[in-house]
Amino acid sequence: MPKLTFSAKAHSENPIKTIVQARNFKMIVDEPANLGGTDDGANPVEYLLAALAGCLNVVGHVVAKELGMELKGIEISLEGDLNPAKFMGQSDAERAGYQELRVAIKPDTNADQATLEKWLTAVETRCPVSDNIGNATPVKIELG
Amino acid sequence: MPKLTFSAKAHSENPIKTIVQARNFKMIVDEPANLGGTDDGANPVEYLLAALAGCLNVVGHVVAKELGMELKGIEISLEGDLNPAKFMGQSDAERAGYQELRVAIKPDTNADQATLEKWLTAVETRCPVSDNIGNATPVKIELG
């Protein structure tokens, strides 16, 4: 299959708030007041959770269809912890980002346990966003 | 520093479109028509780009302040390619997600080249989202 390319352009509205444009969609990324922002949008690491949730929904339905598994809907809860010390320049003892992501996915289905486990394994492996978070992905940042 | 926890809840509005709630923010994740969606929002891998852009802006300003580097603003371009074959269940030859991310970051500054390079290295290392994408992060998905 031909590769798909996705892109976005962004600019700082202020030191904390970022306006991102991807195709015809504008996304506002900010921080809550206790992290120095004006709370005009979800923050970067919450956007990461949204990316993962959206991906799991799409792939969950693709895989269910392949398995002949009825799927009326999906609910997903996601959370992660991070230590802001590295980001704030106070310590390198722990990594900058989420230390792990914990996701609970609740499919509305009558499928049996064996099918559900097969489904979950395939979803996790084939979701582009869980691949990009779960496995190292080169991030090549250059001065523009 | 105490760890920070971030969380989100999501549900499928349909097999492609996902509604994500993080604190008081609702994010709509969808796909364009050519990928089977109704194009009501950016897609999951575009959300990933937004997460990275927002993070680079915040960390860019934190690091600039530490370096005493004047920074009037930042523009960021981001792109990546992925092969949909694995996601679609057609081939395991290539990974599911972005094969790499290419980012051009353009700071509005009068800083000299040496300072800029120091700045860029610190930003890349300390940005939580570039850490989570650039390095493996455990994604623990369980049936809820």
C-alpha cells in the first residue's frame, strides 16, 4: 500500500498556548493555570491520550469486523503519570514523559473471552498510535 | 517533585469517530472520508502531531528562559509517513505507526547558533511528548 503522509503547522500564541492546524482543523493546546497556562485547551499530554483513544476506537472496529465480532461501541479510560522535574530542568533522575500509560477499554459486545483476548492483542499491535508510543520512533527535530 | 497524573475518558460515537473528554475539554477525533470517516475532527495521528507541537512550544520557552535567550515566538512544522497495511490487516512488513517524525522548529530570536543548538538539544530531551514518542513507553491496555 502507498504510504500516507500527515502533517500539521503550529505557532505559539504565547509561551504556553499553541495553535495547531492540521488540514481544516484547528487545535488549541494550552495548560491549566497551575501549570502556567490560560486553560484554553487540553494540554500536550492530554492530546496524546486523545490520539491513543481515537486510534483504539478505529482499529477496534476494524479488527472486530475481521473477527466477525459484534461491536456496538467502545468506552476507553486512559491515564498516565509523569514527573515534571526533568521538563522543568530540576532533575534528570526520571524520564520527561509518561512513565507508562494505563488504558481500560470496554467493548460493548457479546463476544466470548477468547475472542475478546484475540481482539485486544490485535488492536494493541495494529494501532498506529500505540505503536508510536509503545515503541521508539525517531523524532528528527531541526531548526527551520 | 510530586508526580502529575493526567487522564481522559472516551467513547465511540461511531466506528471511526471518537469523543474524548479531558477535564473540561472535549476533543473530537475522526477520519477524512477517504479513510472511512465523517471528517468531523483531526485524526488520531494528527492529534499526535498536535501533542508534540504543544509540548515543544512550552518546553522551548522554559529552556529559553533558563538560557537567557530572547524568544518572541515559535513556528513548528511537523510531518510523518505511515504505511496503513498493518493497521488494515494486510501486511506486517512495516510498523503500524509513523516510521519517523520530521519536525522543523523556527524560533523568533536573535540568539547565536551555539545557543540555538544548545536550546534545541535541551528542548528535544526534556519535552515529555517527544520522550514518549522517541523512546518506548509501556502501554498497558486491559479490558475494562
